[in-house]
Amino acid sequence: MYLYGTISDVVELTPSVRLYEIKLYERISASPGQFLMLWVPRIGEIPLSIANLEDRGLWLIIAKKGRVTTFIHENFDRGTRVFLRGPLGRGFSVKKEFRKCLLVAGGYGLAPLYFLARQLKDCGITCDALLGFKSVREMFFVDEFKGVCTNVYVSTDDGSYGFKGLVTDLLDTSVTLEAYDAVYTSGKELMMLEVVNRCSRRGIHVEASLERLIKCGVGICGLCSLDPLGLRVCKDGPIFTGEVLLKLRDFGRYWRDEHGRKKSIEER
């Protein structure tokens, strides 16, 4: 589905991350975890997680990290018209019997989890959040999560705010995994690998949002395929269960560049 909208506001969250509030020309429905392809004429097209969707209001969190996102940061402002495709992919699954869930986010990977947290609250499901950042300077959306979660715990790598350490360290210091019906995670893949491993060992339902280089967005080009199952992040994901992820050799290890060549996940 092709979508059009106009940027109604731009909020600088950190020196390299901005929130773009977009007014769509028509209403759409989407599940937390799904994504949109944002097309910039003559520049390129990128996948972006939906951070919030209410009526015709769409939130996209965009980090300045590549050619397209740099162009957006430097040229997109209030009144800019945007071109989108989607919603695409498979979102998070939430079962009716869930009563309490945990969200584990690293950096701007928190975008789809905020959308999920709002949905969980609307469904009457309690949720706690663990948010990890490099430093207080890189921190954002903490107050927004506090508005929809029962408890929010924050870690920074340098200790400039909250707990000093990695967000996965909060699994030991702040929460008891067995208290949750499900865990949802998004962020750096090595972090998510640790979360998935811990939950799987305890028999806790866990889902993670994978990030890969996505071109077509509809499962045709194969650039985002995952070995050895041949699953495509854009079509079969980007949300995968822990059970599926632990069958993938690529998870936590490799991704494919624009030529389809495998690269170490640490190079991302």
C-alpha cells in the first residue's frame, strides 16, 4: 500500500536521533513491530519501525547513520511531504492470557516497543521496561515509557544515568524473568541474543525485532534472508520468536551487505 503524508513536527531527541511526527492523508491499521518503507526521491528508500500510530498521526524515530537518514535529518522539516509503503512484515504477537510482559530495548531500538507498550496498556496487560543507552546524552523516550509502563529501569554504559552497565545487566539486578508471561526485545543483535538465550533457558516466551538491510520489503530480492531456514526479515519478520531465532545460524553472527555478502554482526 502506498501512503502519503506531511511532517507536522520534528523533535530532536538526541544530537543524532529525531522524532518525525507525520500526518497521513488516510487512516491505516498496523501492528506493533511492523515497518514502513520511506522513499526519498533520487536518494533512496529505507525501512523504519512504527513508533506510534493513532488516527492519522504517525511517529517515526530516525537515527542519522547513513546516506538516506543523513539527507532526511538535513532536509526534512515541518511541511515536508513524505512517501511511504506499508505497513509491511509481521508484528509482535500478544496472547489474550498474557497478564504481565517485559520490554527490553537498546538505544533507538525502542521505537517498536513503545508502540507495543501502548497496545499492551490498552489491552489491560501490565508491562515493565528495561531501557539501555550509551550515556545520558543519548537517552530519550524514558518519560514516554513511564507513561505506559508500570516500572521503567534505565541503564547507561558510562553510568551517567541510572544503572551503570548494559541493559542485559538489569535482568539480574532489577527484574525476575519468571514473573513475566512474555518478553519482547529490540536493539543491538548481540544484546537480543543474550535476552533470547536467557528466556529460552527458562521456558519464557520471547520475541525479537531483527534489523537487516532491506531493499524490496516484500520478500523478493532475498537480501535480508536468514540461513539456514531461508526466512526473510521483511516478509517472515521482522519479529521472530526465540524458538525460531535459535535455529538460525545468522542470528547474533551475520548480516548481508548491499551485494548479498555476509558480514560480521559486529560491523553493523
